[in-house]
Amino acid sequence: MMPNLTTPVIAPQMPFRIDYSTGIVSLGSCFADEIGARLQEGDFHVELNPFGALYNPASIAAAVHRLVDDRPIGRDDLVQNEGYWHSWHHHGSFSRTTAGATLMVCNSRLHRAHVALGEASLLMVTFGTAWVFEREGEIVANCHKVAPQEFTRRRMTVEEIVALWQPLLEELAAYYPGLHVLFTVSPIRHMADGAHGNQLSKSTLLLAVDQLIAQNSKLKTLSYFPAYEIVLDELRDYRFFDEKMTHPTSVAVDIVWERFQRATMVPAVREQAHYNMKQHKREKHIPLHQ
């Protein structure tokens, strides 16, 4: 009898179902991009990271507040560095060579996502790290290579994350009564503080999500998908990580994607998504000889 060489992680069936009428908004770390991209390739209705990849719970909460209010980015939210204008609330992919261009790309995408959130039935939130950078008392989403001495770096506490997100969840429930919020914690390892520092950060995120779901159990509009546990507990072998040993490989992400589908979609929808993704790959394929 062959020994069991893995620790299977059971992804529970979610209390909602995704189909081709489901509007989805996905925010968070670059792992949100991975699953969100697969949803897009499956032709689902997804608004994916309208601020770019965001990593910490404070910046993600600030982004959701802006989406709810449709509150644009202003000139005071920008900084110029190395020939580009950057938004403190956005990933560097939104940076442009003029302030006007940066504001235009940030705010056009923000308004589009505001409309998408109003039509969505699912908000996917992926926390990446509890470590934050503060500048002048405000947590920034990205440092944009500005001089390190301008920032203070610290780790958020469970209580701080819960205090930020509890009123936000109540606001979302009031504004969008049909919206379900699905939390995940990214399995991408942030090793700047070593293995122990990474584990403390991820544990903080997991405890905060658990407390938020417990506090809002009567609403039945919050869930957790165990992407972190699938990669770190079941797929713990380094063959499932890239050469830097921090990011899951495409094989690992595909396994998480398959589990996600089974937890959120009926078989007919999964089959259609698989077909759509194969069609996208065919369209991207460029023949050697034409």
C-alpha cells in the first residue's frame, strides 16, 4: 500500500455559485491576478485589480472605499520620481510621464470599477502581507522607489485590520445587499523578514479574516477560500515554487484554480470555462509557417 505523501486540503463548497451572469470584482495581491486572469480567460465578467496589485489590508480597504464612493485620485495623491508620476494608492503600472496622464488612467479605471462593483455579486479580496510602509502617517500601496528614509515600516495587528474592515463590510452590506465577499490569503512568500517574519505576517492575516467572518456570521455574505493552505500545506514541495522559491509555479496555480472552480461552479460552468480557455490559447498561438 502506497503511503500518502501529501496532506490534502479540502476546499469547502462556497455558499454562492459563479456562472456567466455573475459580476466579479477582484482586488489584492498578485495572486489575485493569477486567479482573476483565469476567470477572464474563461470569459467571466471580471473587473480585475483596478488599482493594480495591492498587498496589505489597509491599502485594499482604502481602494474599496474609493470604489464605493467613486472618489477620484487628485494631484495631492501623486508623487514624481525617476521621470514618472506615481499614485500612492496604485501599483506602478499606472504611472505615466505627466501628472495629467497618471490621473486620467487612474480615474478612468476607478470609475469603471465603481460601475462594476455596483453590478457585481462577488467581491474577491486577497491579502498578501501585514507589513506596511507609512509616509507622513498614511499607509501607501507602493513606495515607487522613493527614498526609504521617507517611510516607516511596521506590521499591522489583527485588531487594526479588523477595525479597518468591520465598518467597511457593514458599508458594503448596506450599499450592495446582494454582494458576497470572498477572502483569500496569498501563498506568495514575502521573505524580506525571513521565514519567521513571513509566517507572522500570514498568521496575522489569517487571524484577522477568521475574526471578521466570525463577527459577521449572521450576514452569511463572507467566506474564505484556502488558497494559502493548499499551496503551503498540500503542495509544500519546492517543485511547486519558482526559482526564487517565493512564487507558486503555474502548475501550483492551476491546481488552486481547479479547486476554486469545484468550490464555486457547477460542472456545466466548469466545462464551458475550460472550453473558453482552450479557445483563448488557440487564438494566441502564432503558427511558425503561414
